[in-house]
Amino acid sequence: MKNFRLGQQEIVFAVFAALFVAFSVFLKGFLTADNMLTLLQNVAVLGILGLAMAIVVIGRGIDLSLIASLAVPGGLVLQMVQSGHSLPVSLLAAGLLAAAIGLANGWLIAYAEVPPLFATLATGLFVAGLGQAALFQLDVVQWSDGMAGFERLGQGSILGIPTSIVMFAIAAIAVFILLRQTRWGAFIYAVGDNPFAARVTGIPSRPIVVLQYVLAAVIGGFAGLVMAASVNSMPTRIFNSTMIYDVILVVVLGGIGLSGGRGGVLNVIIGTLLIGTMLNGMTILDIPYAGQNLIKGLVLLIAVITDTMLNPRNEETAQQGDI
């Protein structure tokens, strides 16, 4: 009989289960239908963003522009429909904008060889500024009659399951197939594991880097649509929040190594369950925003230290182009 070895994802799932039970028993208002619906909606958006970030991190990168990719294309759809454009045209414009964000990130990192941290930070700030200066009339873009029916993407249900969770499941299945069943997914793992060895074996490393950032931005835009449909608006200033750290927490705490080439969709799901439950519990406990950030920062620090110990970097490949 093989010995059972407890890994990071098993530990994180056990912590989630214990936390969920503890909140259900001791925290009044946690295990209610309304709160569970809120938790599921928040978990769905956070999970979809986690899938986007996972693709990039597996490929040995990071994307700090992800929240701008969520807010600006999603807000653009609402703004264009509000201005009289049709919903299909608005969705097409938003999709092209999201793809352009990913292309800009990918080109800067793969061809201009700007480190991902700085490239995506700059791109995110530029896109956020573009939205404020040229695209949106108000900080919160409101729903309009032309969006009628689209709210089912975030508020409806399919066989009793909230649509937002169904969207998360669809995104998770699509990313799983990409990473595990396609040649492009294998290339992403190879580039993340050792970009120089991947290049020597003939893998088109630079186009693969561009591809992973385009995919991340498009998935981020999809998360924005789910979020907008859930609350019937798009608070465009969300890119000024600490949400990007929640996404990084999901990925790192779930067990996707920052050194690249490791992890997958299951890690994102486990990390999303834990972080979503923790954030929901802290909100019900009415912990101040500063206190929540303190706790999240401490958890992230512990997660990064744990990741460094479990997945040490290869000094031969820890060069420019890494995080």
C-alpha cells in the first residue's frame, strides 16, 4: 500500500473545510441562503480571475493588469449599450479591447523583454486611465434597458445552480482542456518550467508568452461581464482596490508555484474556496478594511514563503523574464 503524502492542496482544502464548519457553527448569518448566494457570486468572479492568473503564473509570469482587464472592457459594454449601440457590437468591442490588453502585455514581455511585474503594472495603469479619461462618464457605469436579459449571466440559475457558478465551471473546464489536453497547454508548462530549454527544443517561446497574456486578459474580461451581470453595474474604480492581491492569494495558496511549470485548475478551485470563505467571514465579522488587508497580507506572505520552500527556483533559469 502506497504511503499517503499530504500536499499543499490537501492542506489548503482541509483548512477551508475547517473554516467553513467553524463559520457555520459560530458565525451568525453565515450559513443563510442570502449569504451563500453572495458567497457563491463572489467566489465565481474570484475563481474566474484565478484561472486567468494561473495560466500566466504557470508560464512563469504575473499579470497585475488583470483587474483593469475586468473593469474596463466590462464597463465599456455597459457604456456603449447605454449610448445606443447594440449588445453584440458592444461585446465585440470589449473582447477586442481585452485582447489588445493581452497583446500589449505579451509583446512587452516576450519581445521587448520588460519584466512581467513592470510591464503589466504599466499596462494596467494605462488601461485604467484610458477608462477614466475617455470611455466612462461616471465611476459606476449603470445597467440600461439594452442589457435586458443579460443579467441572467450573473443572477439566473441552471438546474438550481447559480449561473455565475456555472460560468466559473465552464471557464474551469475550458482552461483544464487547454492546459492538459492541447499542445499549447503543454508548451505553457514547458516555458514555465524552463524557458531556455523550451526554446532549444523548438517550442515557440515568445508566441506562447503572448498567447498566455491574451488568454488571461480575455478571461479577465469575461469575469468582468459576470460581475457586471451579478450587480447590474460596473464599479470601474475597482482597479484601485486590493482585489489583485486576492487573486494572487488564490493562485499561490492553492499551490501553483511562482517558479512556473506547476499546478492546474484544481489548485485554483481549492484556493478560491478558501479565500472566498475567509473574505466572506471577515465581512460578516465587520472587520475593518485595514484589518482585512493586514490579515490578507499576512496570509499571502506565509503562502509565498511556503511556495518558496516547496518549489525552489532553479538558479540557472532565474533570470530576466521571470516575475
